[in-house]
Amino acid sequence: MGGAEDHEHHLYSRRSNQQRCRKRTKLKILLLVISTNLLSVYLFSGATLDVQWPEHAPRIHLWDSDALRRDLNSTRAKLADAHVALAELRLRCSAASSLLDTLLSELGRLHGDDPDGLGDGGWRGELSGELKLVASPHKLPSASPRTSAATSSTPCSAPRAGATRRTCWRTCPAPAAPVQAQVPDELRRADAVPGEHVDDPPDTSITWDAYSCKNYSCLVNRGRAKGSYDCKDCFDLLRGREKVRWLSDNGGLDFGIDDVLRTRRPGAVRIGLDIGGGTGTFAARMRERNVTVVTSTMNFDGPFNSFIASRGLVPLHVSVAHRLPFADHTLDVVHSMHVLSNWIPDVMLEFALYDIYRVLRPGGLFWLDHFFCLGSQLNATYVPMFDRIGFKKLRWAAGRKLDRGIRKDEWYVSALLEKPVT
């Protein structure tokens, strides 16, 4: 019993000593932390610590916070001066930019340039969705016919100032290069050239300055001359292809007018549009069959619009990039030969086809005549495009274009398409 009590007393004493050691250790740590904190507070409070050492020992001086504060204030003052200088520099740059814009505008005016070509006035940025897509510039494909040095096509480009300028004309000036600088010529109020007639106009009724030919005889004969021209032989109505065009149907790419009209009941086709109709021969053929057709055309190195008007037909001076100026569901037939082809950027072409679909009445006909493309493009690009629009195929013919050789893999497509009734 006595041995057990001694052992228990020994354990108790040992446990008490351990607890006292732990308390002393914790107390030392606490005192060390407190002294460290006090020293830190003293050092950062801004006071100067000057410890006296024996003369033979080095003297230590801690940093003076007043000097730091003075340096900080000096840096802030320099930064404020830099901000002021930067603001002045921005004002000078803005003034210089405005002056440069003014000089460029004045320089363009002195050279006769259209100031609208410098920008769109911000109106295009206000558009959204498909409208912004169709109104934006589109890069021309490499296969495009180069009638100008342009590499892209812009359907709409700020006509406001140009329209205001044209209202001041007294007599229509000769078209300047490029010939189509005034498309579309809305709000034109200029007087016609004196002496103009409606039937077989004399050469004096046309301002020929912008064209390589200076009379109608030259236009008629240039089909047999060397050189490349738009619609080269279409002014020769008596000896050229225009004399027999669309009069017969060969069962292939060449459709006949009478065969097309027979797909509708008699009298169902009354009004229509020929897109890129050259000299208006298609409209003339249709007029013989009591169908009124408006012909859209461009004056590419020839007075096409004036020539069409001289035949008693209605010309329309718009490009394929413009929205057709007809109400929805109004036309019975729309025809296009050679113009709608792969030279038009895909987005612009699809919008043009949708616009044709829009103006056709239900049951109306779209006669696509000799659509040109490469063999690799036909099924990959254009057939799906026509399917997306929703036309019903009444006739479809595809054939090789061999005038430049079989290795070119060039194709023509002729089609008679119907806008569904339902």
C-alpha cells in the first residue's frame, strides 16, 4: 500500500512540474509577442529612435517618416502635372484631327470628289441583323468581270449629300468616270438634253462623252470589232443574235418565250421585270405578246437606258445590289440572262434572289437564263441557295460552257422557277 501511495505522489508531482513549465513557456511567448508589437508600434509611430552607444560603438538612426511624406507629396505633385500635360496633348491631337478632316474634305471638293465616299455618316452603324449584312461592303470574287478597279461592292453608301447636289442641276452633265457614280439617281430634277426624241433618236440626242463610241453606228458595229465590251453585240438588232433570241426552244439551255408563257393560263402573265436586260429585246418580245416588262440595265460604256427608251420601252437604272423598287407580290414574271451569276458575292446574290421572290406574286415565274458558275460551285453553293429561298422547279437544265475549253469546268444553268401559291 505504501509503495502505491509513493508512486501516485510521484506522478502527481511530475504532472504539476510539467504544467508549471508549460505556463512559463507560454508566458515567455506572450511577453515576446507583446514586446515585439510594442517595438513595431514605436518604430512606425514616426518617432526617431536614437540609441546611445559607447563612443567606440556605431550609432544607428532609423528612417524619418517626415522625409517619406515629403517625397510622397512631391511625387503626387509631379503626377498631377503629368495629367495636366496629357489633357493638353489630347486637346491638341483632337484639334489637329479636326483640321486634317477639314483639309481632306476641302481637297476632295477641289478635285471634284464625292465627299460621301469618305464615310457613311454613321447610318450603317445604326442597322442590325440582315439589314446591316446586306448594306455592308462585300468582297468581289476573283471571277468577277473587272469593269472598274474596285475590289468590293457596297450596295448603299450615303446618297444624301449627292442627292442635294443633283437637285441644283439645270442640264444633266455627262457621266464622269466611273460611269455609274450616280446610281441610284433619285430626286433627279435636271432638264433633259434639248431636242431629245422618243423614237429612233439621232446621235445628237445623247451625250457621248463617257462612252468609247460616239454614235449609234459605232455601237451597232462594235460586235464585229476587237475588244471586250458589256453586251457587245446587243445593239445590232437586225443582224446579230438579238434578232432571233428567245424565239425558239431547243429543249436545253435556250428556252422560248412562247413555251414559257404556255406554262400559265392565257392572260395570266401581264407585267414583269428583266434584270440586266441589255438593250431591251426581251421586253420588246414580251410586248408583242401583250406583256409589259420593265428593263433594268446599267450604262456600261454605252447609253443602254436611252436606247431602251428609244424603242418605246421602260428602262430602270438600278444595279443588282439595290432593292427592287416594286411592291410585294406584284409581278407575274422576272427574267435575268447572264447578269445573275457567280461574279456576285454569295451574300448579295442570295439577297437579290430573296428580293425577286418578294416581288413575285404567288404562282409567278422566275426565268433564270444562262446562270454561269463553275462545276464545283453548282451543287455545293447555288443549288442549296435556290432550295433555301423556296422556289418550285418547273424546268432545270445544266450544260457545259465550252467556248474557253473543257478544262475550265464552266457551266450554264437555265431554270424556270415558280413561287409557290401556298
